[in-house]
Amino acid sequence: VRVTLSDGRTYPAEITGSDPATDLAVLKVVNPPKDLRPIQISKDTLAVGGPVMAIGNPLGLSGTVTTGIISALDRPVTTAPLQAEDPLSAAVTNAIQTSAAINPGNSGGALVNGRGELIGINSAIASLSSGSGGQSGSIGIGFAIPMASATSIVDQLITSGVAEHAFLGVSLAEGEVTVDGAILTGAEVTSVEPGSPAAKAGMQAGDVITAIDGERVPSATALVAQVRERTSGAQTEVGFIRDAKIQNASATLDSRPDEG
């Protein structure tokens, strides 16, 4: 592995650690130059409509900057194929959606705010079929892993080379229930792992989770993204439907390696 700086200097690097569940990895430059300066991470609260710039090497064009806005927040995005229709087998992130043009080669690049402060790491794009077997370019819908989620994983990879993830302890499917005449979609619990946070909270197979900490959960993938955004030990309020009634349970998330 090699890292090339913007002025053309190239240095060997080592892989400190990688985390397929969040599509993140950390590289360490071997014998780095003393004039490197780390990017400033933004402490601002993100808001839809805020200006952003995506930096990367789209289609091999190094040092490219594109501009746009934050189009949406907390957008559940799957960046790897699901295996056996299991949401936990994929890289799922609660992403920043942006209109800044992102193309193949932008992945891993910085998404920054108007002051040049880091707010996310470019990760994926939505694209229309190219019809020729290749990958289509930007259609104005790109996604980035927010630093609020990435920082915890990155710190773990730097410290130990391995990342642990918060987990609720449920198997999921897409669910749909009717409450007071309205149809709601959510994450249906197909089984609960004994001794897991979900089991301790009293959750049962057949429950359809529709919210976590007041945030809407419209699908199984959305729930996986919400849980992975949190850390072990976090106290969460899970809203779910059981017997056509809205209920809530308090769960303390646990952690284990290689799981969402």
C-alpha cells in the first residue's frame, strides 16, 4: 500500500485495521514527512441544505473538488451485497446524502463543509444502470459516512486494529403493521438472541420496530444503520408495535466483534 500526497510525494503505508461492517479502514504512513497537517474535524451540527465539498480522485482525476449541499441525513445505505437477505451481513451506514458529484474514485475521500472541516468520508453513490456492464457516474445522489459514526470506529482501529459494534440481538425482516387504520413499515423481529439487550428489554419475535430514540425506523436496514451508529453501553428507547399497539422498551446496547 502506498499513499500519494497532493504534491506528488509517495510513501509506503501499512493497514492498521479495517472494518467491513462500516466500510472503513485506517492506513498508517511509514516514516511520514514532518510537514503533514491533519484535517480539522467539524464540531457543528449537520443540517440539510448546508454547503459541502467532496474531495477525491473521480475516474482517476486526482485532486478533484465538487460542490453541493447536504440533501438528507440519516439515510440508511447498504454498500455491499446482502448475504442470504441478512442485513447484518452487509456494510450498512446511516449516511449523509449529498448532491455534490461523487463518482468511482471518490470513495474514501473527504466530505467537508464550507470552512473545509471534515464532516464525512465519501462512501457510495446511487446510479442508474449503464447498460454496458460498467458503472454509471454521478446522478446527483452520493453518500458519505458521517464523522460522528466514523470517529469511534477509527479510534478502535488505531488502538487495537479491530472494531466492536453495538448490537441489539435480533434477527430481522421487513415488516408491516396496521395501527389505528394506518399502515406502518418497520423492522420485524423474527427471533431474539437469549441474553441479548433485546431479550433483557422484553422484546419478542413478531414485534415490528418502528423507532429508536425517537428516530423513525422504516425498514430492517434502517434499524441496522441506527444501531451501528451507536456505541456499546448506550441506553436506547426502542419503539415497536405488538398486537396492533404502540409500545416502548428501554435497551442497553452491548458489543461484540464482527457483528452489527
